[in-house]
Amino acid sequence: MSTAKALLQAARPRQWPKNLLVLAAPAAAGVLLDHIAVLAGAALLFVVASAGVYLINDAVDVEADRRHERKKERPVASGALPVSVALGAGAVALAAPVIAAAVLMRDARFATAIGAYAGISVAYSLWLKRIVVIDMLAVASGFIIRSVAGGILIDIPISKWFVIVVSFGSLFIVAGKRYSQHAGKDTGHQRISLEAYTSRYLGDVRSISAAVTLLGYCLWAFERAEGARGGIWIELSIIPFLAIILRYALIVEDGAGEFPEEALMGDRFVIVSSVVLAALLAMGIHAA
């Protein structure tokens, strides 16, 4: 395998769709299409930054990954990509988006958001993943930062309910990931934090975060629908949103939550529910 191909594979293209969260706040506010070009650029910068995070993480975890049933096939763990190259490329990929946001976009707040994402992610790889509770909050913060970054960039007010949904929804996903890792003992990654958790505790975290996520979405939907011409469609979107939460809870119970992006994007029920959710929101938010 060539170095270029190994770098691309280590950057985990399958994870890149998560950076579309940058579009979430503008989409919820109904102004996505008005700023699509600059937001697409913002998503691209987060793609580069996230690639840097994966490269650094794989370099740091190389020995543990080699003992993991699936992760041992990653380029760094398999030896296809030298650790030094991964570290160098990762550092460049982390710094470049921050510089681009500050110099090209001339937006210090957005640059700070990318910098915070990069800093927390690297701290997680080096240290935070070993601290109970903080490890889950650190991972969840990556979703939260990306979700509000788009709103920061185009300077729109972000609903408090939106922040609650994103925050607790992220925690719900991360707790499900930890639950699956704990159930399988995450071969090769016996972190102190993972050993400290119990299935019951992680189940409680999932239940609480799922409940708050759903409540937050309901309150956002009712608030957004009030006085809107297409308000009924926004309110009806609660149904597929609830369906997605319940389905993911079942996926985690089946022990398939260690890689949530694969579980969600590979599940027909979730895909169909997501399409219905997006359609209802589009009809409600953009009703003439």
C-alpha cells in the first residue's frame, strides 16, 4: 500500500459525514441554502481537522490497536503507515483548518471553534480518555462543537433547545458506544475509564440522555412550530425522531454500538426514519 493511500485510509473517509453537523444549526434556522457555499467550506475544514484527529489518535494508540480484533487492520497499526508520518500529517491537518478559518474566512470565533475541537480531541487521545465520565464528555463535545460551529460562522442565534438536543443526543450515542465496548471488554483497549464503568451505570446514562434529548426536541419543535405556516409538519417530525432514538437504543442493546456511525448509517430503519424526519422538517421550515 502506498503512503498516500495509507494516509487516506487512516483519515477514515467513512467518518467524514459526521462533519455535516456543521450544517445543523443553519438548517434548523431555515437559512442553510442562503449560506451554502461558506458552510460547505466550513464542513470541509472540519473534515480536514477530523482527519488530523484520527491520524494522531491512531499514532498514539498504535500498540493497543494491534491487539484489537478490528483496529489492528488500520494503516498505522498494521505498519502500512509509519507512526512518524501519521503524527506529522496529523499535526498539519489539525493546524491548517484553524489557520484557514482565521486568515481566509477572517472569523476568529469559527477558528476558535475548530481549535477547541482539535485541542479537546488531541487531549482525549493523550489523556482524557482515561478519566471516568470526562472521557464521554470529551467525545460528546466533538459533536456539540461541530453542531454549533455553523451557527457561529454565519452569526445566527442558536436555540437553547437545539443545544440541549445536540448535547444530550451526543451523550446518548457516546454512552451507547461505551456500553458496547464494556460488554465486549473492548479487546486491546483496557482503559481505566472503561473498567470503572458498569453496564447498569451506562444504561442509566443512556436512559437519562435519551429522555432529555427527546424532551428537548419536543420543546424545540413546539417552539419552532408556533405561528409557523408549516408548523404541523415540524410537530409531526417528533415521531420519526423518537423512532430513531428507540431504534438506536435497541441497536446498542444488541451490542452493535461500538461503532455508532456504522450502526446508524447501515440500518435501513434509521435511514428511512431520517429521510422522513428531514422531509417533515423541510416542509415545515420552508413552507410558503
